[in-house]
Amino acid sequence: MSKELSHNKVRRYGMVIDLDKCTGCGACMVACMAENNVPFKEDESNKRDSITWMKVYKLTNGKPFPNTEICYLPRPCQHCEGHDGHSPCVSVCPATATDYNSETGIVSQIYTRCFGCRYCMAACPYHARYFNWWDPVWPDGMEKYLSPNVSPRMRGVVEKCSFCFHRYQLAKDKAYYEGRSEVREDEYQTACTQACPAGAITFGDLNNPLHAVHQMVKPDLKHAGRPKSPNAFRLLERLGTNPKVYYLSDREWVRRAGDNYMADTKNHLEPKEH
Amino acid sequence: MIDSALIPKGLKRCPTWQFVAAIGVFGAVALWGVYAMLLCWFKGLNQTNMNDYYGFALWIWADLAVIAVGGGAFFTGLLRYIIGKDELKNIINFAVLIGFICYSSALLILGMDVGQPLRSWFIFWHANVHSMLTEVAFCLSCYFAVLTIEYIPLVLENRQMDKVPFFHNLSHNMHGVMAVFAATGAFLSFFHQGSLGGVAGVLFGRPFAFREGILIWPWTFFLFTWSAAAYGPCFTLLLTKLTEKISKKKLVKDNVVELLAKISGWMIFTYTIAKLIDTIYWANITAPSLGFKLSHFYSNNAIYGYWILFAEIILGGVVPALILITKKGRQNPTAFTTAIILAVIGVCLNRWVMVLQVMAVPVMTFDTWALYIPSWQEIATTLLPVAYGVILIIISFRYLPVFPQELELNPDESNKAQQNTEKAEENPALDAKLSPAGA
Ligand code: SF4
Ligand code: SF4
């Protein structure tokens, strides 16, 4: 095994989403909301101020019938690493209320420290960050069903997908209790991964060659995690955000939808370093 | 007039009723704004039409715009105290006053804009030194303190204040060390104006805003500082002209206005060249390297077309610069007024583009343009600083010697006013009845 692939103590948790398997059912979105106490509005018709840590986009190849093709693209926070943890959002937060965890690669959000300037939202090209325009209001009795492991957020702060970080903490506690230093792959899985009926989402440590995510996309660590698998791609790879969510598709048009191309550019992308 | 004793000696001011009426009108607008502001504070930012696509909106543009046009204070101070353009002492008070208004407004807007205003101090306590916004917060607050220090001596020069020996001496001594504050102000302004530009320029996830640069500073850092220094004086001149028009008298001599206009013109000229180079480089190298054609930023939506680029750079840059750098242009009142108006619009448009268009442009290929219309609460709160500014100018103009050349430029009326003032001083209670209208 080359050094590059040897099991690295630094974990980089990431996700691989097979777009050819996703049916757009939205189970991941629902599971995410329930798991993370995500507040909702009485009227959810205006999607631009609804909170959806996991959001399923509908893409089309733009061709007329009968050549029309549809693809559903689930988009959690991409947990961008940027260059050396210089994620687009983390680097801009003036109050250090969002952080890149170099041990797990997870971009955290500290709700009690965020003061709601929304600069991080402006910085995120994936619209993965959401502002609490209202205080959460739970229908009568529902507060009893909230997860005790995730603190609900108050009005005026930003929130986003945490890769169910509380599950990682619980798994770590369990491993520690059992005298292990490592969290097993199946011990830490996100709610959306487990909820997806099509098995389109895979989650694990991209640095660990034994984990499925690593085997599926073969991240090239010398090139900021660029996937070596031909069918794998990341969203807006070229911006240099260095995301840890990878997508798979056999379809060329779907892969091309992941990034912006000039007419003359080929699929090969050289991400910018920041 | 009931308040004659407060009016600078020998100067004529409008009747009290006019003054009160003006304060009343703008006070009403300000109250409307305060009401909207309280709504935002107590009910939250759901009172605005901002959303998760448009996290920065109307008032953040206003914030950037007032800071840009408020740049007249630091730049005029720099020219007067450090570079030694002595004539500018005749307009520096007004520039400081405008700067004070602009910066206090900017801080007020920031206080409204954040979702948890009571936690605003976290920006200092948990400061992230890598964030441009941290730099903005630090320098902005410090510079506001400097502006306050620069404004105080003017307040102390009020006729009644000046009678108190302590205030008189304090004001005198403060004037003596003003160069130190002017230098500090220029230093702080360089950084916060720049870091405001950096706020947009570092967004490498937003190709419309992103710019390369030197070390940690994107080109927008320098462009913002430069443009604030270039356009700020135009705003000072615009408001000077407006005050002259409303008070129906000349307040600043032509040579002073022309000097400032000329410097501003050259600054705009050089800035526009830099901006053009920046735009060409960004359009041909930066954006394409990220996969974007220029047309991506200016098509497929209802508002943002190439016209905005033209309006900002040509109408708001080239045209005013060419007018202001020529003697003929400066001396022709119509051309001059057109130039300073275009310049102020131009810099405000630049700030709009660097905040609001940044939010509007789609980045992911399957995203759409995000357009947004502000709510009335946002409009009211954005008008609040305008109304507050007008009120502060009206009060300062009435009671403080803002324009040192006013007396000299209006000798006739000074004599009349002098007589009235003397009468008023003899018997202030009778003043309201005795003084003729208009005095
Ligand atoms: S997707 Fe957005 S919120 Fe998540 S790490 Fe990247 S920039 Fe930050
Ligand atoms: S909204 Fe909160 S997390 Fe985002 S940049 Fe501001 S303080 Fe930081």
C-alpha cells in the first residue's frame, strides 16, 4: 500500500451520493429534519427562507421530449476543506462561530456564538447555510419528540448540516467506553445515509482505504481530493472549495452539471488553490 | 428668533418656524425608521424580505455606500493636515460632519443587520483574524471614535459653549493636535475601506466577487480604499452645493471647491483606469479560470445587464473624471454639478454591484438568479440614517460655524444679522417679536 493510501489518523469524513440511484423521494430531507431538530414554518411555500440542511435539487438535461432526462441531486453541506481547512465559510466568519475540525474534516457551527451577520452564507456557493429568520415553533406536543442530542437554534443565527456530528460524539464515547480508539465505519453514519431507501448515499472516512467512500471515489490526496474514479465528481470543483461530498453518475450531462465550463474546456479540472 | 443666542455671531439663519418645520418633517421620517428598526429588533429579521439567497440586502448596500461617500472626511483630512493643502480648512468641518453622520449611520445599520445584536461584541471577543469583517469592525469602530474626536471641537465652537473657558481651551487644544487624529483616521480608513472591499473580493466561492490580489488582500481591497478617497470628496462637494442652494448663499469659496474637485477628479480618473484593468483581468482571466464567461453575470435576468457595467465605469467613472480634471469642466456649473452627481451615483452603484449583484448571480449550474425586493421595514430603516443625517446637518449648520468663509462671503447679511443678534442679546425674551422674518 502506498504511503498516500495508508490509514491516516486524520479523518476526513465525507459522503458519496450515487445520483443514478437517487429517486428524489426526499426521505433524506425528512430524516435530516427530524434528526437535527430543524425548525419549519407553518407555510413552507416560500422555499427561499425554509431551512433544509439536506436539499434535493431537480436537474434536467434541458432536452425536449422524448430525450428529456431528470436527475435528483441531494445537497448537504459539502464540508469544504478548501486549502488547509480554509473553507469558504469558515475563513470569513468574524466571530469564529464556524470551524473546520482538522481531526474529522467536519465544518462545525457554534450556534451560541454565531451573531447572525450572514457573511458565511454569502461565502457559500452551495447555499448550504440557512438563517433562522424566526424562532422555532413546534406544533403542540412535538417538542417532546425533539432529539435531546441536538440543541435547537434560536432566531437570528445561521445553521447548516453537521454530518450529524452528535452521532460521531456518541460513537466516540461508545468506542472509548469499550476501550477502542477507533470508531467503526458502521458506528458513525448520518441520518440521511440510513434513511435513503435507494441506498444512494454512502458515508465514511475518505482517508481510510477500508471505508466504502474511499473505495468508491478514490480521492487523489495529492490533488486536493480530486476523485480518480471516472464517474465521480464534486460540485464546483474548480472554485477550489475542495468539498468532501462526491457525486457519482454514469451520465455525462449530469457530471457536467456539477461545474461551470467554458465552451472550450474539457472535463479535466484544475481547482484553484486558496 | 428664539434661538439667536446660539447662532454663530453675524450669520443669518432661516426663521425658527422653518427650522422647526424641517426638523419635524425629517424627524417624522426618522421616527418611521425607528419604528421599523424596533420591529426588526423585537420581531427579528423576518421583517425584511431578505432570504437565504439574499443574506445581504438593501441596508448593507446603504452601509457600504455611506462608508464610501463618507470617505471625504478622511481624505480631506489627509490632504489638509498631512499633505498640507491649507485651503481645505474651509471645508474640512463639513467633511468631518458628513463623515461623522455616515459612520454613525453605518454602525447603526450594522447593529440592525445582525441577527443577534446583543452578541455583536463577539466580533471583538471571539475575533477571527482571518476574516475581513473582523478588520472592518475594528477599524470602523476606532475610526468612528476618531471622527467623534474631530467633530467635538466644532461643537465646542458654538457661541454659548465657547463662552465656557474650559470648552474654549479644550477646543483650541484639540485643534492643535488634529493632525495626529487626521493621520490616525487616514490609517484606519485605509484598512476598513479596504477590508470592506476585501469582504467581497475574498469570496472564492462567488466568482462574480472573487479577485486575486497581493498576499491576503484581493484587488478589491485597494479599489475600495481608492474609490472612497476619490469619490468621498464629491459627496462632500455635492452636499456643500446643496446646502448653498437651500440656504441661498455661498458658503465656500470657488478656489476651495475647485481644488477639492480637481484632486477628486484625478483620483477618480486613476481609480477608473485601475477599475478598468481589474474588470478586464477578471473578465478574461479570473472568471474563465473558474468556468465563467462574462455573459453569465450579465444575462438571463430582469435587472443585471451590461448596462450596469457601463453605468458604473463610464457614466460614474470616466465622465465625472474627465469633467473634474479640466478647468473648464470645473468652472461650468452645470457640468460640475452633473459630474459630482454622476460620481456619487457611480460609487454607490459600485457598492451595489459588489454586494447585491454578488448575491444575485447563480453559481451552481442548476441554480437560478435570485432577485429580491426590499420590504417597507427595510426601506424605512434605510431612510432612517438619511433623515438623521439631514437633521444633524440642519442643526449643525444652524448653530455651529461649519463654514469658516460664510461670514466673509456674505458681508451684507452679516451686518444685518449682527444688529439682530445684538438686540437679541440685550433682551432675549423680546427677540421672537422683534426680529424681522428671514433674519
Ligand atoms: S458547503 Fe458551504 S457551508 Fe458547507 S463547508 Fe462548504 S462553504 Fe461552508
Ligand atoms: S452568521 Fe454566524 S457563523 Fe456566519 S459568519 Fe456571521 S457570525 Fe459567523
